[in-house]
Amino acid sequence: MSDHLKVGIAGYGVVGKRRREFIDKHPNLSVTALCDQNFDGEGTSSDGIKYFTDYRRLISEPLDVLFVAMSNDVAAEVTIAGLEAGCHVFCEKPPGRDLNDIARVCESACLNPDQKLKFGFNHRYHDSVRDALRMVKSGELGRVLNLRGVYGKSRFISYGAHSDWRTQRDVAGGGILLDQGIHMVDLMRLFGGEFNEIHSIVTNDYWNHDVEDNAYALMRSDTGVVAMLHSTATQWRHRFSLDITLERGALTLAGILSSTKSYGTETLTVAWAEDEDRGDPREQVTEYEHDPSWEDEIGVFARTILDNVPVADGSVDEAFKTMQLVYRIYCADPDWKKRWGLQDTATQSVQPKNRAQV
């Protein structure tokens, strides 16, 4: 394979443009084509980039890599089309509207084992998260006992707008939990393992869309790790926080560097529990002023392709398990489950056999 990869981007909104910013900085990647339904027809821009309104026209181009940044109702469809066209594919989270979508993607990945497929669980690439994970893996503070996470913003839709596809169940599949809270679900799996006992309350009492504006979950893993999650669209002061309690101390992730800067300073606080600390342990706080996550995530994907190694963070297997946990949180609320006709059996019956980590 050539060490220069031609890239197409399907979906050229805020996220697609953000991805291109860092693709353009990578020495082995170059954007050659774009598609977005809001483009005024087809053509070639002044910088030589072809543009289309239909993703099918995009993937007919001689591409090596396809980035998918489209709405949830078509994300799986475009991802599968990219794999079948011989492209390596990077798809933003969530990988679809529901488990059936991601199961179809898994099957396509198995049928196209030479193509790399990665999903954009971007928070794993923040320095605070990576430092916390190294601390946990070192064993210095013992094993994880419990997790408490809050991830919230003040609304679903863009400021100044009156309508957004994220509020439409047939397009989005779910609300704040699937759209934003999925990052916290993914991090809880990263630090706590797989959760099998789940209790939840899911509501849309405030914004009254047909998707949830709050999800509360209490979960326990087979190894006894307990996690409490609140994913919310009624957090008037935007908030990201994850407390990780271990046997001999604690880690607190607070704030997350984002384009809006509305979640506050990104910090990692390490506390060392000692016999005589009387509940006021020695602490160390690290502040992070730079967000390398977008650049690093793209760089890792490029190296995965060029070195022909398995996808690590954001693999299709990880995406399926995270989507499965999101769906189980929905189903654990009997009222929410009944209201939208959700089926518990879907968490098992749609799981593809012999999924390959590609």
C-alpha cells in the first residue's frame, strides 16, 4: 500500500469540517472528495477537491479512506457502503440508531476483513483520560471499586435553532444518552469493565421531545464494580465529571476541553488515601491546556492502516459493546421500554457471530 492515503468525508457539517482540519495536518492523508446534502450540486472546488450531494457518488471516487460524519439514520448504511467499496472507514459515534444498525456494520466488517473500521470515541484520546487509565493500570491505587459520572449540557439543539435531527427519534434513535452520554458509557466500560446488572430511569419530562432528555443508571459488573451515571440535557452549567474510587485512593476527571470551552478546565485529581488522613487525603491536580485528541485519534487510525495492525480503541467490537450497554440502560426502565416498544431480546439476538476486530 502507498504511504499516501486519499480521503473522502461523508457529511461536511461541524464535525466533518473539524475532522478535515486534522486530516489536512497529517503527512500521509489528503482529502480529495467531500459530500454533503447541503452542497449546491456537484463540482470541484478551487483547491481541487471534488464535492457531491450523494455519498454514492463520493465512494465511487478512488478513495483509500472514508470518514463518516452523518446523522444516525444513515451512518451505518454509509459505513457499510464504504467497506464494500474497499475503503478503510472511520465513523463518528454513535455507530447507528440502535443495535440492529451496529450489528449490520459488524457483519459487513467480518465480510471485509482487509478494511480497517474505527469509531470516534474521542474522549479516550484526551490526555486526562489517558493519564487516569495509566494510573489505574499501574495498580498503585489498587482495584476500581466504583464510578460516578455526570455528563450534561443545557439542551439538544444548536443555539438559535428551533429544530434539530437529534430530537427526532426516527432519525436519531435516542436522545442525550445516545448522542452525548455514550461517551461516558464508553469510559465506564474502559475503567470498570462490562456491566451486567442494570437499573435505570429514563425521562423526557422537560424538553418533551420523543427522545430522552435525562437518563439515570445504576450498574454493577460481575467483578463487583458499581457505576452511577447521569446523562442529561438539563444541565444549565455544562458539566463533565467522572469519579473513580479505588482501594487506596481516587481519581477525579473534571471538565473536558471542547470546541465550545463550556465544560470548564480539564483536570485530573489524584488522591492517595492514608490511614491518618481523616478524609482529607493528599491530592495532586493536573490541568490540561491542550486537546490532542482529534489529531491523535486520526494519527492512530492512519498508522493502523499503514502498519496493518488491529484497531484498538474504537474497534467495531468495542462499539457494539458500548451500544449494547446504552440499549440495556434504555430497556432497564420498564416504562421507557414499554413506551417505545423496546425488546430485551434484541441485545442478544442481533449480536453477530464471529465478529472480527478490524
